[in-house]
Amino acid sequence: MEMFAHANNSFDGLPSKIREYVEEKIKLCQPSNFHVCDGSEKENQQLLDAMEEAGVVRRLMKYKNCYIATTDPRDVARVESRTVICTKNMNDIISIPAAGFPVITDPNIPKNLKQTPLGNWMDTDEMLEILEERFDGCMRGRTLYVIPYMMGPYSSPYSKIAVELTDSPYVVVSMRIMTRMSSNVFNEMKTLDGSDIVKCLHSVGVPLPTDKPISPTWPCNPEKTLITHFPERNEIISFGSNYGGNSLCGKKCLALRIGSSLAKREGWLAEHMLIMGVTNPEGIKKYFVAAFPSACGKTNLAMLRPVGIPGYKVECIGDDIAWMHFDEEGRLRAINPEFGFFGVAPGTSKSTNPIALDMVHENTIFTNVAETSDGEVYWEGIGTDIDGLHQPSIRSWKNKRWSVDLGEPAAHPNSRFCTSIEQCSILDPEWNSPQGVPIDGIIFGGRRPVGVPLIYESFNWQHGVFVGASMRSEATAAAEFKGKQIMHDPFAMRPFFGYNFGSYLSHWLSFGKKDGLHLPRIYHVNWFLKDSYTNEFLWPGFGENIRVIDWIFRRLTGQASACKTPIGLVPDQSDSNGIRGGEVNPKLLEISKDFWNDECKAMRKYFEANVSTNLPDEIQSELNNLEKRLSLM
Ligand code: OXD
Ligand code: MN
């Protein structure tokens, strides 16, 4: 499938270190052509037109420049079991689980790949040998695209420069939305040492012609998929999947996995966190970061429209990833390394996230959503009345005529919109600031139907790190897990750690021991408590979450009191400084001794099973102290 009629296949203008890399990979992958991307509008439109003609995307008639792609049903989410960090030394990346490593029975997963619940590891040389085989001739009949891109604002000292080689035009047009992609980046590269450029290689893994029963519009190779990272070489190599989290290497692979490893080495933090600016009714502004596991509402919180307390304003800087550095004055500052949103579509509606819904009606690439016969998008929870008078027919993500009676969703639960950040109407004025924004509070959260209160504040930095370490949440469709089991997801980073979780905790703790830092306070929220009898959510969530942010805000300005519980500080309901703006069901702030004793047991078991001797003493003693406080309750 030749996409590019006027390919720029000259090496001129490529910095020599990138030229060598590109030449080496062309030799290995044997594409029929190559194209060096410049990130221009013209190039983008040519690619979209060619993809439309080939049936890879369909134009959505109701909107301006919006397209829909539907995937092979086997390639719909991140594949954590095949995502690997490769180094020389295993302990740099994972701890040996108490129960030992599972035996790999799938012949397509390398047998020496070590899987753990906190990430997978394999020896660099062994993995490179396997990848060499997979990439040998893998781009035959396809064009190799060279994508120069930057993670973080241009001219920020905190940004990173990268190049991705891919044989997927879907990846090119998506990377143009999600990152700062431009040929100017090649000029920036000239000033860098070659080893400072992150090199990414991606292939859908289906050379042409193929006799495999493969979708021509979504080629992928699920059996052979491997998403690999080489922090010691600043390299990412991704094979077999075209799905965003696996193929858009700037996002999870670079900004989180390679990013966290760089952050450890260079003394900063790369986190799975949204960044939001909040202005209170008195006009005081504070910035927050918040970590929730995938598909738990980070995008909705980042674009919150306040309900319940007049006068608040929320502005968005990012919805998924924060890179944070302490500045010379000791303040933690955050930049968003991304340039777009790759948000979960289902559940996005006028009432849950009007900003996102408005934003996606132009220049958006949708993946695996459904389409109405009117040329509009459709997904579960979009809020349109499909039983109303006008009933357009709906084409599901599986490209079949859909009705509720089929008993399966019209849009895949992990379907996405991919939209530039510049289209967000509540963008913070500082969203592109090279220095980032000063962070006053860090918020952790998860989907916990029972036991975890709506909000609590940690006692201090070390306790806050323990709160992050002990996060758990219901599984969602963002990865390959089935059902709603409660999974440990420390710092919402479980699928994204680039190095050993024990050292990651020590890194976080180290900031608590440095003099002169203004450490943000750390909170934990849970919007998802349910009534055990009715199974209804106890908290309205969405816009009303401002009432919880308001409490945090007033804690930081010394205006709200709190009462001490064994797990942390919770709003004092009996005085007027409790959660403002309406009634709060007392069940939302209850702390049950039995629940938390069980939670401690689960944490102890998890740490013993998965972190063992790499667990910092401080975290162990925080757990002991929590148990002690509970025993006195
Ligand atoms: C995402 C994820 O796509 O976390 O952001 O899976
Ligand atoms: Mn995410």
C-alpha cells in the first residue's frame, strides 16, 4: 500500500547520527520507499487522503476534518504481557517475585522474558537478537516514515528530542497530533549528542504481499507483538501492534517508561498524571497534578466544569502525563510532554465532559468508535437519544449494523479520540511554558467501590509516598485484563515503570530528605464509592468534584479544618469547613477498621510478593504505623 505520491526520500538535512540510524533500519526492514516527515499541514492532508482512498480511515461527514479508523479486533488496547524493559541487569528493572517467574508457554513470547506484576524484563542482547529476526524485511511493500518530534515545549530545558521510524501512516498522522512533530527538530538534534536523542522503531509487522488473513486497513501481527524499551540505549522498538499505546512511541514508551528512567538518572519525575490550573472565587490560582489509572477519569478531571460552588475556574495543561522538576527556588514545576489528547471516548458526554465533546468535532482521529448514518460519532454514554424520533442507523466499531439488542457495545470500551491540545477551549495560559507550572498539590486516586473515602490528606511527604505506593483500582479496558478485579496500581504507574519499583519509591522518598524544597501536599480521592444495597454511586462526580478540589484548596490556604483518622486527614463534617456546596453522604467519609485492616494485609502481601528486599524501610514503617493506628481505633 503505497501512501506517499511525492515522498521526501532524501537524506539531506538529516543530522548524521540520525542518518546512520535510518540507513541501518532501512537495510534491516527493507521498505519499498521512505519518507522524511516535515509535520506540515500539506503532508498530513496527503496522508489522510491516501488513507481514505485505501479505506484505512473514513471521513466523518458531519464534522470538519474528522476521521474514523477501526482496528483488527485483536489489536484494541495496550498489551502489558508483551511490554518489556531490556537492560543488562535484571534487578535494575524488576524484583524477583516470591513465587518465582511464571513459565512462558506462549511460543511467541521469548521464553527468557521475565514477567512480574510490576513490569517485565529481558536481557538486552537476547532481545535485540529476537527483534532483529522480527524486523528482518518486515516493511517490504510499505513506506518507512521518519518522524522527528519533541516531547515538551520547544525551548524548554526539560523537553526531549526523538525520532520514530514507522511503516504505519496512521501512526504518522496521530504522532502529529500527540507530539510536537516538525523538521525543525532535526536542527535541534544537531546541537545534541547522538545518545541524547531517543530512537524509536515501529512496525505493524506485516510485510507485503502477505498470505495471512490480515485486515488490509489495519495490518497488525498480534502473535508476534513485542513492545520493548532499552533505557541504557535510549531506544524503543515496537513490533506488531498499531494501537496507540503500543505504537505512538512518544506517549507511554518514551514519556513514561524511558522518561521515568531518565528522570531517576537526572533527578526529576515522569508521572502518569494530569496537570490542571484551578482559580478559586477569590482569584487565587493553584496548580495540581493527579494520578489515576488508565480510563479512570483523568481527562474529565483535567477539563472539569465546576458545579456546586460558584466562582471556581479550571484550566487544562495536560490529561495524562506530567514531567516534573524542582526549580532553583525548590518549587516543583510540571510540563506536559504531550501535544494532544488520546482520550477514552465512551462515557464522554455533554454532562460528563462538555469541553472534550466540543473539542473533538474538528481535526480529530477517532479509533474504534461507532458512526451514525448521519456521519456523526456514537459511543456508549455519549448522551444522544438513540430511541428518539429520528433514529439514524449505527455502524459499530466492528463495521456492522448495530442495535442495543445485540447485547454488545457499539463502540469498543477502549475506543479513543485523538485531538490536538490547541483545540481545548479551557487551555491554561501557561500550558506551553518552557519552565512549567508550580505544583501545590499531588492527588492520587482510583476506582474503589468500597472502603476508600472520597478524600483524605496524607500526614507528610513520606506518608504521601506510601499512599501512592498502596494505590489499588478496578481493572478497566485500557489494557488486556478482563473483569473488574481490584488491582494494585501504585502511583497509577504499574504498566509504565521504566525501572525497579523499589528504587522508584526511594527516588520519590529522596525529595523528602532534601533541604530547601517546597514539597506539595499529597491527597487521595475516590469518586467511585457505591452504596452496598443499591449499587448506585454515592458521589455525583464530574463537575461536582470541584467541591473536593475546593477542600484541598482551602487546606492549602489554611482555611479548612480536618480530622485525623488512622489513614490520614479527612474533612471535618461537623463544622462549616467540611465539603461545601451541598449535602455529603456521611458514608463517603467513613473509615472502617475492618476494611483498612484487610487493605493493610493486602498491601503487605503485595509488597512481600513483588518488591521484597527492594522495598524501602520507610514504606515498611509507614505500613507498620498504619496498622498500629488502626489497632488503637
Ligand atoms: C492511556 C492509558 O492511553 O493509560 O492513556 O492507557
Ligand atoms: Mn494514560
